[in-house]
Amino acid sequence: MPYRVLKISFLSLLLTGLCLTSYAGIVVREELESGVYAALRGGRVLYLECHPPAGDAAKSLLQRYLAEPESWKHYRNRDSVAIPFVRLKPQIRRQALLALFPDDYVDESGWWHTVVFQGTEGVETWWILSEWLTGLGTYYKAIAADPHNEALGDTLQAGQKVLIPRALLLDEMKPPTRPIESNDLLDVLPVGNGVLKYSEDKEGPYAIYHIQKGEALYTDVVVRFTDFRENDEIHRACEIIQTRSGIKDVCRMEAGDRVLIPQEMLSDRYQPAGSAQRVAYEEVQKEAQRLQDTRVATKDLEGVVIVLDPGHGGRDQGAAVKSMGLYEDELAYDMVCRIKHLLETQTRARIYITMRDESQQYESVDLERFAHDRDEYVLTTPPYKNNDAKVSANLRWYLANDIYKKELAQGTDPQKILFASIHCDALYNGRLRGAMVYVPGAQYRRSSETPSGTLYNRYAESRNCRTVTHTVAECRRDEALSRNFASNLLNTMRHNNPPLKVHSAGDPIRNVIRRSKGRSYVPAVLRNTKIPTKVLIETANMTNTTDQQRLADPKWRQWFAEAFVTAVTRHFEAKKDS
């Protein structure tokens, strides 16, 4: 975003006790919200400028920014005010700096500042940088002596990159250690050790991210900040971002290189504050917390109903590593059999399975290599032999909805019913490991859906309710409940003995699968299943050599089953009094 140079009232600055006579130069302003600007004069004097409403109406505006809320009275009934940097809330000081210096960023080393002002525009000095970021100008000697800064000289030049070491930074200037609320930083979102900042040009809105040491465009930007899943889609996104960012060689990117990510590619949680997607995401988070605080509880899973869905099957083997005898449908089915056995022998839950392997029945097998068979049937009425993956997926949610309807008729609490579809991932990048959970993104589901074709009329479960419908409130509730269970499961896996790997390149809980050209979808078994709490679990990545070894090990498959059952038990146990 280009700087905007505007004149301000010298009288207004005097009225607020901010004397600028010793600092000539231009005034640069960046808007923080409508009518409120971060301003910098001569490269040295930083303040917040606004035109507050008259009288007591100014209170709500000014108290959002002032470190001492009651000092708002000092600015009452003034047409234009400039609030000194030191009188601002800590998070507002950070926001102002990042707005005025758009190439600045923070990582584990400290705050990286790119010098902007020189000559007639004003002068940036070691002292003023130290004062802004450490609270004391006297630290300037320690900053200048840092090995990263030794070659910069006494006078800072435009374009130079200065490191203010982390140990010297004020707490509010360090890499954030907590999620920041949308009203803390209106145009900055902390992510790990860096931040996302938002801007717009003639090509449209985008997010700015500065590459951290050791990061790559494929895994640490696209996989992390978007919901693209297929390799072709990820590579296409990488090419778009590379071109947009002016990156010549993605293999030679250095820490601090700026990456521009088109806004339409971003996951909901990484959209800018106030956008429809981010607002919807935050509403679901609030609903998830509300439901977590008021969740139903039961002992030994009494009254709980669990519908287990082994992924793929029949002609559809899913992902496969044939040289190792690993087939997704066989692995998923074995894990479901183990989960079923544990639930039936250790809890009082009632268990349904959407599919049956005629030769294996529901017995787990201690195999390290599998042979792919095709004798799996969806347990509709009559059973459907898995010849078509799309038909099979639709019949599974028809079956789940029929189970749900019958359970409700028997008085089962809908929040005590859980649907879990078990799968193995096949991410193209073999460096990625661990479990990922998909939940039904509320804003990506249709209000109604009727699969086309007369074939479905053959099955009682689909005839009973040919069209599935959802309200907006139901979709929000479903995503919230599903996120709560997904979070519980992943936390249980992380703390299992031994720990089970969870996907760490970005959010391991995803609510949509994104495609190019703005297309996106939610898997059918999540999109159309009426059961409120529903997840699709990618237990491990079959293209990763370590995950291949884990999946081949029957002990690991048993550990996953045990972790799943533990997560279910914790999900429905009563909250302990603090």
C-alpha cells in the first residue's frame, strides 16, 4: 500500500502537547480504521491522529487506543488530536509501526526493520528505533553492535535492514505467543513467529507474509495458509504466488523475503479481520466454546451412539503403496474393527458400522502387508457392493441419516451421536506427516441436496428421505461440535503413550477443500450427514516413509484405535470443577 502524505494541523498537535518544531519533514499517515491514522513526521515523531466526536461521545473511540483509558478527557471537545506514541496501548503501538513500515516483521531473532526515510523525507536514527521498540533510546549502542547491524554505519540509509534483537524488545514487540483478537490488531494477524498483513493493488486484495528461516513456499505458505489439498492445485497456487511476489527462484528464497498471497486463496482463519469468511470462522469458534461449556456428559458412554465409516472399499481401494502391501481401504477397515472392539468391550456406547467386509467380518488383523479384496458392502437395504465411489459415498450418508432418524425417535440426545469416517491421506509432498481432521465448513454446505439418478430409489434409506436439508444455524452448530471433537482427538493423539503424529504444516483441522478458480467443497459424508458431530479423519500420510511404517504396524493401528476411544470418552465426560 503506498504511503499517503497529508498535511495536518500544527495547532492540533500543540493542543495535545506534542511539539514537532525540531523535526521538519513530511507527515506520512496510514489508516488504522475509518478516520483514525498512525502518523509519522520527519521519520522520527510517531503518533495517532483522529477527529473524535464532540463531548462524551469521544470516550468509546479514544479508550480503544489510550494506555490510560481515563485520559480520554484530555482530548475531549477537540476537532483534531494527535496522541503521542508513548500514550498508546502496547498493541496499538505495534500496530502503528507495522502499518507505517509495511516491510517490517518479527521472528525469533527479533524485529527486522527496513529503513524508509532519508534526506528531505526525514531521518530515522538508531536512538528513535531503540526508543520505539525497546522503550529506551539508550539501548541503541547494543542494537548497533549486534553482528547483523555492524556494517550499517552511524547514519541509517533507506533500504537498510536493521535487527532489534529479541532480548531487547518490549514484550508487545516480541513474536506473539497467543492468538490476537481481531480488535487488537485491525490489519495484522500473528502466525507462528511471523505475521500476515493485508493490502490491495490493481490485481486485488492480498496478504503479505515474510518467509522465516528454513521455510519453503510449498509447505510453509500454500499448505499452511490455504486449504488446497491436491498436488496440482498446490503447485498452481505456488506459481501464482511466485509470480505475484516477483520471486525469481523459489529454491533460493531467504529469510525476510516478502510473499504476496491472493486473498481468495486464504483459509477462513487467515482472512483479514472483518471479512465475511473471518467473521464466519470466529462465530463458529464462539459457538464451539459455548457448546463446549454446556456439552452433554455421560458415564462410560452410556447413551452415546457412534457411527463408524471405514473409507473407500470394494473397487475403490483409495490411496495405495502396492510395493508395501498398503491399501487405504484395508488399513481404514482394520482400524475401524479395532475401535469397534474397544468401544463394545470397554464402554456402554452403541456402535453402527456403515460397511462390512464379507471375508473379514469385523475382526482386526495383525498384518503388515495386505492384499486388496473387493468384498466390502455398504450396509443399506439392500446392501450396496462398492462399485462406484460416488454412489458409495452418498449411500453412506443416507445410511447415517437413517440411523440418526431412528435414534432420535428412540429419544437419543442428538449431541450424543458421533459420526467418524476413517481414512489415510495421500499428500503428494512426502515430507508431510501425521493426522489431519476435516469438519463440515458451515458456509460451504448447501441448504439442500438431492443426488441425481434413479439408482438411489432402490435403497430404503434414500427413499425415506431423498433430499437432505440444513438450516444456517444447524450448519454452524455442526461445525462447532465437530471442531470440539476434532480438537479433543488431536490433543489425545499428541499426548498418547507413545505420541501419535499430528499434521503440523498449517492447521490440522480443516473445514473445506479448496480448488482453483474459487471452487471449494466439503466431502459428501460431512456435507450431507445430519448427525451434528461428524469428522473425516486422515490418520496418516501414505506418501511419507515414516507414516507408511506406522500404518503397516498393527501396534500403531491399535494405538490409534485406543487414542480414538480415549478421545470419545473425554468428549462426553463431565467437566471437572476448577
